[in-house]
Amino acid sequence: MITHTMQKLFCAAALAALPFSASAADKVRFQTDWLPSGEHAMFYGGWQKGIYAAEGIDVTITRGYGSGDTVTKIAGGAADFGVADLGAVLTARARANVPVKAIAINYQYSPHSLFVLKSSGITDFRQVEGKKIGTTPGNSHQVYFPEVAKLAGADPDKITWVNMDGAAMGAQLIAKNIDAAPFYSIHWYYQNKAAKAAGEEIVVLPFVKTGFAIYAATIIATDKTIAEKPDLTRRFLRATRKAYEWAAANPEEACKAHIEKVPEVALDDCIGSLQATLKFVFTDYNKTIGYGKETAERLAFTWKAVADAQHLDKSWDPRQAVDTSLVN
């Protein structure tokens, strides 16, 4: 006969056997770096699929407004983890000792590019001289562009940058209110779809074509979070890795789950962006050094590019802004 006391013991044992109970789940605020496109399907899809919950994390994801904004929000405590370009993290740390670090490298090389209309006749960076380019506060494309322009033989001082909401840049380009818009190349599919609807076509000018191969998007957190919540940080990074791997194996399912959270994203747009994104994550380089990790050589090259572009001290050690020790 099972007594009431025995029943209570059974329940307690069952709960203890679970890795995390519902009440023990850590609430985490996660901010991306941009609009919730297919680029973020692994995050939103992983949220909907329960990948973060399986690691004992009750995650809430909000969109970002550029890497600079995300770094600022993380530093100010508005979110616990975020996505930001490494250039923005390095700049904030070197210039103002902002207590934020990259804790995992997402993109092993940079998908930075300029989008231009085919009808503009612009086919290389030299032709952007004298033109207007849209931007957002702290936009990493603007940070890097002077170095890219020099590599391409263009004069970066002959460019006019126009600040605007990131959500408006594609429409402003199509409307010809600006001559170029800075986007990751992985956003081409859905942006070009909108351009075609307006009788236009978007051409991509990739930064990497000039020899500008650097680290790009990273997961970030504050020094305090890394030091005081290492277990939570490990679990978050582990869940994020699982979300990436799941999305790579199941792109359509990932996008359908993503759309459950962000219904305004079209399925074909999501799949197009997601598949393009994963090419920057799962690379031969990644297989060699390990997921989320970095090498001293490429980190140094990335810092040189940032320091040149921002007129910062090249002797500063970029390892002060990177800690991937908790990636697992």
C-alpha cells in the first residue's frame, strides 16, 4: 500500500531526477542585433521548439536596432545576452571600457556588404564616392567601411552617411532616397523580393571581396554575467549551439517555428536567409578551431581592421573583449 508520505517521496524523487523544474528555469532576456528575419530563425525557432527550455532557460527574445544599440542595452542591463558584431564590441571596450565581451563567435567571417540597385549602375565600391549610404547608430558596416574603401581604391571621405531606422533602409534604397544600404549579404533574398515587386533589382557588393575577411556576429554578455553566472552562461551557449545545429538540419521546420513567434516573416524569406546565414557559421574553418571559438591570428586581423577604421590604439589587446571559455 502506497501511503501519502510515500507518494510525496515519489514526487520529490521524480522532480530531483529532472535536469530543471519549471519553477527553477532562469529567466533570460536575449536581444538580437537586427530585425527578426531568417537570420535569427535558430533563436526564435529554438525558443518556440523548447531548446532553451530544455536547458532550464525561460528565454524572451527582442529585436535589435544595430550592434551598437545591442552592446549599449546589454551593458545597461536591459538584456542578459545579445547578438552584436565583434567590431562594435571591440570598439566599445577599447574606447570606453564598456564591460561587455563576446562569449561566442557566430560568424567565422564577415557577411558585411552594401546593397545597391542594379538600375543605379554601381558595380564596385569606387562608384559609391559622392553617394548617400543609409546607416544606424553604431552600425558595424560604417565602422569598417573606411578600410574596405581603401582596399577597393575608393575615398571614404567622399561618402555621406544618412542615419535612419534599420527597418526603413531597404525601402529607402528601393525608393532611391539613398544610393546604397549596408546589409549582411544573407538579407539579399527578402530585400530583393521587395525590390522586384517595385520593378527593381538589388546587387550585392560584399566587403570580403576586397580581402576584408574578419569575425562578425557574436554572442555577448557583461563581465558581471560571465563572472557571477557561469553555469547559466554555459547553458545559454549550449542551447544556442543546439539551436544552430537543429536549424541546419531542419531549415524548414526551424523557419516554421520561427514564424510561430514572428508571423510577419514569410516562410520562403526565412528559409532563404537562414540557409545563407549558416554558410558563415558551419565552415571548414569552424571545424578546425571549434564552434564559437577564435584564433589569435584572425582576432588580431579583426582588431587591426577595427582600429584602423576607428582610429584606435592598435597596440590594445583585443582579448580584453573576448572570452569564449564557456562555449561547450
